[in-house]
Amino acid sequence: MATVAIPAAKWNWVPPYRMVRAADSLDADSQLVERCLTGQDAAWEDLVKLHTRRVYSICYRFTNSDAEAQDLTQDVFMRVFKNLKSFRSGEGLFVVWLTRLTRNLLIDHYRRTRMDRATESIEDQVKVLEETATPLSRTDRMLAGREASEILQGALQKLSPELRETVILRDIEEMEYREIAQVLNVPEGTVKSRLNRGRAELARILRRHKVQI
Amino acid sequence: MTCAELEILLCDYMDGALRVEERAALEAHLAGCTSCSELAKDVAGVTAFIEKVAPAEPPAELLTRILHELPTAQAAVKRSWWRSLFGGWVHSILQPRYVMGMAMTVLSFSMIAKFAHIEPRQLRPSDLDPVKIWASIDDRTHRAWDRAVKYYENMRLVIEIQSRVKEWNDQEQAQNSATRSGRQADSGKQKAESSGQKPEAGTQKTR
């Protein structure tokens, strides 16, 4: 009697693609979010403590104002409190969701304050950059982190919002290209292209103000 | 490799994520292209510069501010859940002003029921018969109406007002009748004068 060999793979249950994806992305943040949604106050506190630095940093780098960055960070977390139910852990990382929320708020703020910025003197902005750059132009090695931060702030403000946000998310917040693409809702190729242009533009601005790179 | 292809791969090159052959092709292009070489140099320089930048640390009071806002936000979340379930009208009903109004209404109705001698009792299945309910409501309404009318008519103030009004009516009727009789007498005199008979002459004649 002939025997039929049954392929071993046929008996191995393979979970559906969506389930695998959901399991992979169920990170520590997602568990924290689940605890928040069950009404645990301690979980809310942990969530805020864990992500305040990132949100504040993005806001500060984008707006170049400590007061505005603080207000915007507070607004971001108020939105998180109210809209956390709309976050689905199976559809992506919490960090990406939070960064997208922050970015949308920043773009709203940028559009709202466009008229205020237009009234500021361009010479004043250039002066600020030169004042921070001049004493530091002697040698690159003498730049302390804080001073470099101030110079970068001045230079970032010269970039367009699209290039600025891409540089901030990649070079300062060190997010993956895939995540940045999700945050900005553009293809990964566009993210890389913007990043190259943003970096090249920054280099030109820094050189123009005698900062050695 | 073209300049456009290099631009696509430049980010991965900076991250050290290119395969060996791609990296070799890219470096060969960089060796022969000045503009791409400058671009790569700028990108590398800026990346190195940003690495030296100190992280932007939020002030400690910011965390306190956000956590201070937390109960307000949580209350807003709970309220929105409640609203989505029951709609906005429940919220308006739960206003203290509305609740006080409802309490006063219930109190008023209970006082009226007490006054109308409507005694609460245990509900029976036979009480739910529509005909019986209608007959009961009709009977109670008539009884309550009759009692109200009777009470109203027996009130001292009402009696006084009614008697005063009656007096005024009687006086008015008496005045009207007096006026009417006076007018009739006047019209009789006028008729006599218009017929040419002088009453004085008549009286003289009769004398």
C-alpha cells in the first residue's frame, strides 16, 4: 500500500498577517496606554514622564521658543488625554502616533503665527544667529553642547517647515525613516530627499555665519 | 550611478546601511563628481555637528503643569463618554436649577393630590384596564373640579366680592330704571307742549 507523505508545513499553523503585525507592535507604550484607558492614574503619570522630553524637544527645536514649546507640549498632552482612545496599538507605534499629533499641532501653530513672524525684522533674526556664532567660530572643538544647540536653533529657523521637521525628527529625535514617513504622511523616498536638502541647506547657513562644520 | 541615484542612497550611506557593492559604486561616483562630493561632505558635517548638540531638556515645572491638568482632562474624557452614551440632554437635566424645579413640581403635585384626597395605594392588575383607567380619571377629574368649585364658592373673599358685585348690579339696574321713567315723563311733557296747549292756561281755565 502506497503511503502519501503529508508536508510538515501543512500542519504548522501560521497566524494571519495582521495578528503577527499587532503582536510585534505591542510595545511597552501600548501596554502603558492600555493601563491608561482602564483609568489608572499612575499609568497616566508614567506616560507623561516618559514622553515629555521628546515632545518638548520637537516643539522647542521647531519654534525656537521655550515658552511656546512649553505651551505646545501641554496642549499635546491635553489632546493625548482626550484622544487616547483613537490610538490603536495594532496600527502602529505609540511614539509615531504621539509625534504625528505633535507635528500637526506645530503646523497649526506655525500657520496661526505666520503673520506675527512676518512682522519681525529679518535683520533681527540674522543678528541673533551672528551673535551666537561669532564667538564660537574660532574652532569647532570649543563648541560646547549648549552653544551648539543655540547655533543650531538659529539655523533651523531659516529652513522651510518641511525641511525643518524632517531634520528634527531624524537627526535630533533619531526616528526611523519609516516612522517619519508615517508621521509626515509622505513616502520614505520623500523623507530622504527632504533630509538631504535640509542638511545641505543647514550646512550652507552655518558656513555663511562662519561656523565650521 | 547617476547623481539622482546617489541622492536616494545618500541617507543610507551616512547610516552605514548600504550593501558592499552599492557602497563601492557610490564612493566611485563621489570620487568623480564634485557637486555630489560637496553634498556628501555637507551632509556628513551637519550630521556630526548635530550630534554635538545638547538635548533640549524641558523645565521641571512643565511636568508638574501637565500633571496638574490631568484631572481636568480625565474629567473631560469621562464626561464625553457619558455624553456619547446618554446624549447632551442628561447633562442639562442634572443642573441644580433644573433639579430644584423638578423637586418643587413634585412637591406641588403631591400637595394637590393630598388636597384632592387622592390617596396612594397598591397597584393591582385590574387597575391597568384602559377603560377603568379612563373612567377613574374622568370620575376623579369631575370630583376634583366639583370640589374646587365648591371650595372656591365657599371662600369668604369670593362671597364678599360676589355680594358686592350683586349690589352694584342692583344699584345700576335701579338707576337705569329711574332714568328710564324720568325720560318717559319728560317726553310726555314735550308732547303736550308741542300740541299748543299751555299748561298754565289750562290750569287757569280749569280754575
